[in-house]
Amino acid sequence: MRNKFSFVVTMLLLFSLVLAACSSNNDGNNGAAETNGSSASPSGSANSDAIDNSKEVKLSMYLLGDAPKGMPEVMEQVNKKMKESINATIDLNYIGWGDVQSKYPLILASGEDVDIIFTADWNFYVQEANKGAFYPLKQDELNKYMPKQMEKLNPEALKAAEINGVPYMIPTATPDRKASVAVIRKDLREKYGVPAFTKFSEIGPYLEAIKKNEPNMIPLNLDNQFDLPTPHLYLTNEKIAYTQPLDSGNPMAQGIAYDYEDPSGKVFTTVEEPFLSASKYASNIMKEWYDKGYVNKNPYANKTRSKDNFCEGKSGVAFGNSLDVAAMTELCASKGFDVEIITATSPQGHAPQNTWLNNGLAVAANSKNPERALQAMDLIMQDPEIVYLVSFGIEGKNYVINADDKIALPEGVTPENNTFPTDSSGFWFVNKDLFKPLANWPQSYIDHINSVGEKLKPQLYAGFTFNSESVKSQIASVANVSTQYGSPLFIGAVKNVDEAYVQLADKLKAAGIEKIKAEMEKQTTAYLATLK
Amino acid sequence: MGTNKLNKAPGFTALSYLIIGGLALITVIPFVVLISGSLSSESAVLKSGYWFWPREFSWDAYAFIFRYPAEVISAYRVSIIITVVGTVIGLFVSTMAAYVLYRKEVKYRNALAFYLFFTTLFNGGLAPFYILITKYLDLKNTLPVLILLPMFNVMYILILRSFIRGSVPEPLIESAKIDGAGEYRIFFQMVLPLSKPALASIGLFTALAYWNDWWTAMMFVSKDHLIPLQYMLYKMISSVNMSAAMAQYAGAMEQPKETFKLAMTVVATGPILALFPFVQKYFVSGVTIGAVKG
Amino acid sequence: MIREIRKNWPLYTMFLPIAVYFLIFAYAPMAGVVMAFKDFNYRGGIFGSPWNGFDNFEYFFRSGKAWLVTKNTIMYNVVFLGAYTLFSVMTAVFLSEVYNKFFKRVSQTFLFLPYFISWVTVSAFVYNFLNYEYGIVNVILRKLNLDAIDIYSSPSIWFLILPLLYVWKWVGYGSILYLAAIVGIDQEVYEAATIDGASRWQKITRITIPLLKPTMIILILLGLGRIMRGEFDMFYQLIGNNGMLMDATDIIDTLVFRSLVGTQDFGMASSVGFYQSVLTLIIILSANYLVRRYDKDQALF
């Protein structure tokens, strides 16, 4: 019996191997044919410097999120303009938010019909580029096909996108100007006579007042994803300039850190000095708050972000960043109370500037028309008419520009029934300097967004991208250990802070954090050498 | 169980009612909470959590789902088509296969069972599967992909085999063969009718698998007119979550988020519950083999 | 072999559609298992990418928890399977003893409702009921002047909560199969027993339960076929990143998810899947062997 089984199994495995082998052969052939084809085509034109757009092409583009209802109409106008300028049209597809993790790499892996695709450092740019998913970009091609973007783009940004010396992504020319913030209730602070403060570590009396006087409110009502590490991070940041691990970029994970105020760029793990004492300081405060009941006991199971129920009076503090709290401040204002926005800052009063790779576009490795794709990207990112179309929709229908030169909704259109809500279409990489302000932001928010720029400090490693290929299993182990032994320290839910850190350090060592550090030192040293 | 009724045992009957009634209560109460949550205003749920009746009654969540009715109707239509077509074909082919696996004459029946079972243990991961479907079979954005992928479940085939073994005794088949009936005739005239309760339950499960399947659509469908209901809802909830998390320009719109999740369950559950009476019909009274034999 | 097929060709044609289906949709892409041993990249594809031995397994076995999570996975699944079988059989038996058609239909529909409630929603409900600050359970305890319980920091309670929730969600589903089996029993058997003067209880223990045994065996065997996987959504949604509960509630799938959430690596993702498959294969072959020794007809294959 057993023999027969193994026979069946072997046969089937052989069969599938053959099938797959055929398929990989096909891949090879197709690839060869394509390169032949593309190298042959330009020879037809006499002048090799001129751009040859004589053949009409359809470019397939993938973005993250969902198409707003009004998208087809907008794309019709965009394509009209595209057709006129570069004889191409765009077929726009979306990868839904819930599907990114599984579908994004598959679309690239299958070599499916894709020309232009969204990419970002937080969306696996490095990993995908390492696997050969993107078309390698050359400076002369960029100058030729993307003149407008190249004019606006800081050369540092393109440098930051380099993996082993080759850039694979066109980053946005206008990275977001945002800092991490905590939002508090101004009305309650004044009501209970708590003096105004500007640093997050001074929030204690406010939390105490909320705990004492507002029985239905939890001062720090943290959720299990975003909020959980946040107050600890803010407190740490006041002792040592820090945002997130340099290796994984995952704020929930331990890893390799550096002091962004320190020009030497020295790196260290999150469980060694100088970082350790800053982190311990934060955990001790969190433990005090946790034990006094300022923090919800079970953030791990809570799925509602503090920012989402802040205006309902469930949370005393809302966490977010300069951009994503905008709608919330509007909502609170509509409920009749004003807020104060506290920016998380370093000991020197700075907040780190965003990395260059926060938003961008790449050309897929399998694209049959990379030149045309680049030209289309140039238009999408910089052409004012297209930028307004894809960001705000159709003028008069989805938005109007009012007398104060601000963007407002047309008469009769509400946020609920607008078929193209502002900035909802996933085109985050356009030149946002072309945007006008929105009419309905409350003053406290406008003040914040106008002043946040002054606090932002460029990071030494903004242009550095860690290539984690050789230590990926260590990073996976560290991520695993961090969740179990690190996250209780974020909220202070431990019996003894010092002992918990000793345990964490041991576990991280076993997970191989030293190896990540060694690799990081190697790469950062090489990077710093290129800056000189 | 007609004849079982004959001997009365009131104590026992009362116990049965008590136990079943108690279990039903435990299972229905959370659903009541769910429905009343879906009919509450978003701010009431955020403020005071879920409760047995709606606090601050509101249709917001449902209004949000049905904002673009044409989309929802199309999604219902797609779901119904794939569920009906897929279940009928899938159930029929599965039963045939199960019957073959049961017949002792089939010398390789155990090897064949293992051939099926092996696929539940090992798979090559998503990437080769995705490439197979999109590149070689070219099934992306087609109705057949939604029908084909969830069609068979090895467990159900093996369960069907065990049911058929229980309800179609071997001697019955032997005598039919002696009477000169062909294999197909035996299958259609004897096996299918005798397996009705099994077909009803496995059919129900297959239908549910189709109805609840958003994964196939997520992977292989991006055209609006092919989006089934569950995937439409799945997309809605993930974009509501994300837009709340990222948007600077979203405006002060109070999107129902918590209540939306609940309303979504109600909207998706409602129509498929209509299937229940059809299935339950086959559970009310037992099968008597003699009736088919004659 | 050819002679066998020629002899029973009508039966083999009945099996043909399903054989072809699984050949295309399951066996063809199965070659991908080699990715567990490869450093996968798009240029090389599945077969052109370089081999990297057991590197993809490293993160799992280095975690120091490989044994713990394997043990937890098996333990939870055994408990789930046992409780699920027990409650499903019990429910089906009592359901078959209920004669009021309306009551029967309505209660059966109710029993099925939890199936439709996703674990995300269940977890939101559970949080709403059990959380320390304003969970309903703790609000009541405080009203009674009792100490509130911090359920989310007490690992031992979860050994009870998880199986209960599991049974609650699946009992309606499971009981349908057993009910179908009960209804499928030939009525003449009961009639004969009635004539012999058997009581209701005797008929259940002597006829119904023994006749349900084949169904139970097959369902348990099939359940064992999933023993290394488990209800990921349930653990992920209810426990999430709760470090305090983790040693008690960590299963293979949650460990893998937690480790790989920031990496898109096909090789590392499939390596542990391969480990699970091999273990399952061993377990299922042993179980099947034992069942075969006891009764050939009731084995899976």
C-alpha cells in the first residue's frame, strides 16, 4: 500500500515539476524576446535623442487603496490630457488596503501586466527592489523623460532610493511635513486648572485631573496597533532623539537606533546605552501611570484608536501625526470643544523630518514601455491640471476654490456624498506644493501645520536605506521577541522595570540582534563615507 | 423520526427542549447584540459599547453600505450566481467521486482518496498558484474563477463517502447490478435519493463557502461587475479603516466604522439564512431504505 | 492496472472530473514547495532562484519557541476537536429528539448564527464584555463590591475561554453533519428496537451513538488533518500582541505572522508551512494506520 502511495506522490510531484519547469523556460523566452524588441524599436527613428511616441500605448498602473466613486470621470479627463501630450492612456487599478500584504508582491512576482506601481519604504520597497521587481532607473533616461520631476526633486531623494547603487523609485518631490503629536482637550485642561505645557513628559497633572474628575474617560486609552508604543516613544524621544528602529522601521519592534541629533551617526541597539537609560526612564513613567490607572489595562485587545473616540470623550489624549489628526480636530470643533496639539520632540526640541522614500512610484521590471511610463509619471507628479484632477476631482463638482483662495466643497456637496473626497485616490506622490489650503480646518490645526515645519530636522540617515537581505531571519526573530517581551515595557505593565529589561536584552541577544547591529554598522559606515 | 415518537418519555423530551433551547439562547444573544449595535449611532457605540437594544437608534451604517445601491445589487447578483451554479456542480461532482471512493470494486480507491487528501497537506504557496491562474489559465477577472476555485473541498468528499457508506448498503447495489442496472443508473436512482440528508448538509456547507468567499475575488477580480457581496463589504471596511487612519483631507465626516462592521454581518448573513428551510426539510424525517428499494 | 480500469470504467469516469481538477489546481502549483529551500527572487523565478538550504527555517527554530508553539498548537487543537465533537454530537442527538417542527427549525437556525460572526467582531464583543475599565463583567463585579478581574492578564482563564468560544462558534455547523448522519439511519432499525421494548435512552446509547461512530471517526481524522494549523483568526484577533498571554496562547501561525509581518519573503513564509505539513502527514498517517487496524472501512485511505 505504502509503495503505491509513494509512487502516486512521486508521479504527481514530477508532473508538477515539469509543468513549472516549462513555465520558467517560458519566462526566460518571453524576457529575451522583449529585450530584443525594445532594443530594436528605437532604431527606426533617425534622431536617437528625440522621444518617439508615435505608437499609442496603454499603461497599466497600480495604486494602493480604493478608487473613489468619481474616479472613472476623472481618469477620462486625465487620459485625454495624457493622450494629447504623450500618446498614452492609463489603465488604473487598485490594490485594496486589506490585500496589500498578499497581493502586492504577487502582482510583481507574476510579471503580470503592470507598468507603473506605487512604492514606499513602508511598503516593502527595499525587499521588492532586492527581488528584482522594479525597472532600474538611469539618470540620463530620467533627465530625458521626466524633466519636470527632476527639476523639483532634491537629488538626495533619488540617492536615498539607491539599492546597491541603482535607484528603482521616483520619490515624491514634496515629502510630507509632519511630526508625531498628542492631542489633548483644552477645555478640560482649563476647567481643572492644569497649567499649559508643551512637552509630553509634562502631561502627568493633566492625566491625573482626567482620572479624578472624568469617570467615563480613560486618560491614555491605547489601542493595540498604533497607540501602544506611542507614549513610551514620545517619552524616550525627550531623552534621546529617536523615532523608530533603523533596521525594520517597525515602531513596535526593538532593533537598531541612532541619535538623530548626533552628527557622528553612531548606531546602537535599543537595549544598550545610551538608549537603554532613556527607554528605562520612559518605562518607569509608564509604569507609574499604568499602576495609577491612567492607562487602560488591556490595550492589546483594544482595536479602537484613541484618535477615533477622543471626540466622543472616551480618551483623554489622542495620538497621531500632523496630517492624520486634521479630520479629528474638525470633528471635535464641530462638537464644541477646542484641542491643543503637543508635538513630540527631541531633547533639543526637534522632530525628525520624513524620509525621502515615504511615497513614490516605480516602473515594473516587466514593463514593455518603460520610457512612456516615465513620461506619464512626470505628468502625474508635476502637471498642475492632472495633479488637481487626481487629488481633488473635478472642479465645480467635487471641489471649488473659494474667495479666500482655499479649497472648499461646492454648494450642496457634503463630505458624505462627495464622489471624490479630497486626496482619497492614492496619488500621494504628486507635488503637494501645488495644493491650496482647505477651507474648513480649525485654527488650532492651521497653527500647528504652519509651525511644524520649523521643528523638523533633517535626519542624518534620511538618505540611507538599510538592506536587510543578509539578516532577514534575525529581523524576523527580533520582531517576534519584541512583541512578547518589549510591548509590556511600552505600557509599563511589568512588575519590575529593570528585571524586564534584563530579560528583554537576553532574548534579543539570542534572537541575533548583535548580528543586525554589525551589519548595520557596516552599511552605515559605507553610507557616511559617501557623504563626505 | 416518526416511529420514535411511539414510546413517550416526557422527562426526556423536556430535557431535550431545555438543552437545545439553552444552547440556542447562548448563540442567538450575541447576534441580537450585533443587530442592535448595527442600528445604533456610531458615537453611541464608541461612547457606551454594545448593548442588547439600540442606544441612539440610527440607520447610518446601513445607509453607508447602500450609498450606491446599484453596486450592492450587482454584488448580491454575483454572489447568488456563483453560489447556485457552484454548489450544484460542486456537489454533484463531489458526490460522484465520493461514491467511487466507496465502491469496493474500485481497486485503487484508497490511492485515489490519498490523491485527494494529499492536497490538503501540501501546497506550493500563493505565488505559483497565482501565476497558474493568471498567466497559464488566464482566469483573472472572469466569472469562472469565482466558481471554480472554491468548488471542491476534500473533507466534504470524504465525509460524503462515509455518509454513502452508512446509508447505501453494499448488498443493495449488488442486487441492483444483478437486476441489470448500469453504474450511472444505480448512482442516479439509488445513491442520490438515499443520501439526501448528507447532500443537504454538504450542499449547505458548499453554498456557505461560496457565499462567504471573498478571498478568490480579492486575489483574482478587480472589475466592478464581478465583485461578490462579501468582497465588496471587505473592501468597504478596509478602506473605511484606512481613510480614518491616514487622511488629512477627509473632512469631519463621521464614518460609521464600528457599527459598519456589525451591519456588514447582518447584510451578508440575511439572504443565506433563507437557504436554511430548504436544508432543514431533509432533517425532519428520517430515511427508510425500503422505500427506495421498492 | 489497465485491466482494472477497463473492468470498472464507468466508475473511473465518474472520478475523472475531480481527478483532473485537483491535478490542475492543486498538483500543478505544488512545485512551489521548493521555495521553502530557496532564496526566491523574481529574476530566477521558482526554479532559477538559488537554493539556500535550511536558511528559511532559521528564524523559526532560533526563536526558542518552536517547541512551545508546536506543543500549544497541538494541545489547543486536540482540546478544540474533543470539545467540538462532544458538543456537536450532543446537540445533534437532542435536536433529533425535539419534535416540535417550529422549535426545531428556529433553534437550529439560531445555533448556526455564530458561524456568521467573524472573529474580529467576536473580539470586539469580548473586549466590550471583559475589559478591565468598563467591561460589563467588571462593572457588575464592582457594583457587587467585588474586585474586578483583569482577564486580559490572566493566562489560565484563556485555556477555558478559547475552547468555549470555539465550541460556541462551530457547534451549529458540526451538529448539522451529525444530524444528517442520524437522519440517514434506516428507520427500520428503530422500529425493530421499539418492538423489542427499548426505551428512548437505550435507543440513543445502543443504536444512535454506535451508528454515529463512523461519522465521528471520519470527522476526527479529518480534524487531525488540520492539527498543525488551527484557527489563526481567533488567536490573532482575541489575543493579538498581548505579551502577557503569549506563552499560554502562542501557536505556530501566530508566531509566524508576528515574525514576518514586516517582511515579504516567500521562502520564509513557506518554510514553516512545510514543517507543519510534514508533521501533519506523520500524525495523519499514524492515526490512519491505527484506524485501519481497528476497522479497514473507516480509515481515510
